[in-house]
Amino acid sequence: MTLRIGVIGTGMIGQDHIYRITNTLTGAEIVAVTDVNQEQAKEVVEREKLNAKVYDNGQDLIHSDEVDAIIVTSWGPTHEEFVLAAIDAGKPVFCEKPLATTAEGCKRIIDAEMAHGKQLVQVGFMRRFDQGYRALKKVLDKEEIGHPLMLHCAHRNPEAPGFSGDMAITDSLVHEIDVLRWLLDGDDYVSAQILTPRKTRFATEGLQDPHIMLLETKQGIRISVESFVNCQYGYDIQCQVVGDTGTANLPEPATVPIRSEAKASTEVFTDWKDRFVDAFNVEFQEWIDSTLKGEMNGPSAWDGYVVAVTTDTCVEAKRTGQIEPISIPEIPEFYSKKIVNM
Ligand code: NAP
């Protein structure tokens, strides 16, 4: 059986996902697309030689009998409306982050999904599908370094054109907020603080860069994540877990070590798409495979909600400069079996 997918939003990441589903992955076909920019949607259909209909709007696409499952890759503020409509239609929906732009919006989605009675929503936190993070999680799950005590992490981009305000938190650190909680088996955060070091000369006017995000979990694990979106030298993701009997590091992506001109070197990626291309492919292949089986195993709407609550608190902590408490409700039974997605 082939999963017939409709894509809402044919911008940058929507086009990437259409390409990977059409050319790299198996088990699915793009049969419908829509975008507020209809010309762009038509161009994508032609360029990728899709056998797909261009719909006038997301609602029509969701309710079409020809569409089995939905991918939402439109602008963030439209996600909630489309995810709610997909739940209403009883169709599986993969939504790129954010699930909704507010924690209240995520809560409305959770309530709708629980009322529907079956999980339909997966959120696009692709780092859980990266083989390096998965290998690190296996080490932690087997307690090879004992119990985790501290995490030291970094999220560096060479430059961030278009970044403004709190985007380093809301668009970039959200990935750490999700993947670190997942690494720690759903140990929810209880407080956040944002430190603002001396500003780099390469940040645009008005943009604070770098940041240090400090999180504490329910079990008392302390986490620091450096966010540096104008680091100049590359796209560099670091994560070290310190346990009570050892340390474990996120593996570096495989690149060829070179020795030349009296120097030893390895390449550092400059583009996040190259760093996580395999993770995106695994994420979508697993989503297609589980959807065809009628299952939902990836990051859930509850995960999207927890990330939204934490992100909101981090933004507030940046504003106040204080340690801010994070209040995550107890996970409902409906979602509790889905916290580990391996
Ligand atoms: P983008 O290039 O701006 O694409 C979004 C597309 O959605 C645009 O073509 C936009 O049209 C269209 N759109 C807006 N409102 C719509 C509506 N009501 N119905 C249909 N289409 C609509 O943005 P992007 O970079 O692809 O990002 C899309 C989403 O993916 C964002 O939420 C982003 O955070 C997420 N994302 C996730 C990752 C990740 O690492 N997982 C990476 C990149 C992006 P107009 O341009 O005409 O407004």
C-alpha cells in the first residue's frame, strides 16, 4: 500500500520533504499540495514531476478523499489550524515545529486529539532520528556512564540572516529543549535561566548573540546549552553528558580526517541541512512506515506542548534575567506510553 500524502506549504522545508519522499524514501507518494503562493506550488509539482493536484487551500486538501495523511510545512502561525483540521478529519498529520506558536495552542491540539481518542499528530523534532543522538541515548539507557548529572551542550550556526528578537530560543534552541528531554527519558524541566554574554561583533544590530540557556530537570540534572548563531566557523552541534561513573559525547558526523601541510583537520559542516539530512530521511521513513501500520511512534503533540511551555519560559527568563520556574503538568495516560521513541 502507498501512503497518499498532501503537503500544506511548499516553501523551503516543504520542498525538501517533497523531494525526499519522492526520490529517496519508499511507501508514499505526494498526491496533493497547496500554498498561499499558488504559483510556487504549481512550480514544485512541475519541477518534481509529481502526479499531484494543487489545492486552493489547506482545508480543502485535508478533507480530500484522495489524501490519506497530511504534512504541515507552512508558516508557524498556521500550524494549529491545519493540525486541528486534520484531527477533525481523523487523518494522521506530521507538523513541522512549532506545533503551535503558543502553549495554549498546543493545549487545544492535545485536547482535540484526546477527544478524538487516537494519536494522529507527530511533531518535526528530527534530532531524535539522528544516529549520533540515538547512539548516545543507548549509552544512557544502558547506564554505561551511571546516572546523568550534568549536560554541556552547544548549538552554533556560522551566521543567522533574518534572525531577530528571541528566534535563537524559539527557532533554534527548541531542538535542544526537545532532544535533551528525550535523551533523559522525559525528565521534565523545572526551571530556566538565560544568560547573555558579551555580544559578538558579528551579530546584527539589536540581536543578542550568544546566549547560554540553563535548565534544571525534575531529577536535579543541570543542563547548559550555548547558543551562538553567528559563530562564523561552521554549524556545530555539541552535547556531552556527565554521569556519576563517566562521560559520553554526541559523536561527530563522519567526515574524512586529513593530515596535510603540517596540520591534522576534519571538515565542520556549515549547513544544518547537511548535518541532519540523514535524520530527516529516517524521521520521514519511520513516519510513513508507522502511519501505514496505523501507529504513531514519533514526537507527540504532548512533546510539542512541553517544548512550547519550556520555550515560553525561556523567553520570559531572557526578559527578566531571573531563574524562572517551569510548570509542566503530569503527562496524561493517553500520551504516557509514547515518551521514548526508539
Ligand atoms: P518558508 O520557506 O517560508 O515556507 C513556508 C511556506 O508556507 C511559504 O511558501 C508560505 O507562503 C506558505 N504558507 C504560509 N501560510 C500558508 C497557508 N495559510 N496555507 C498554505 N501555505 C502557507 O518556511 P520554511 O523555512 O519552509 O519553514 C516552514 C516551517 O518549517 C516553519 O514552521 C519552520 O519553523 C519549520 N522548519 C523546521 C526545521 C527543522 O529543523 N525541523 C527547519 C526549517 C523549517 P508565503 O511565503 O507566500 O507566505
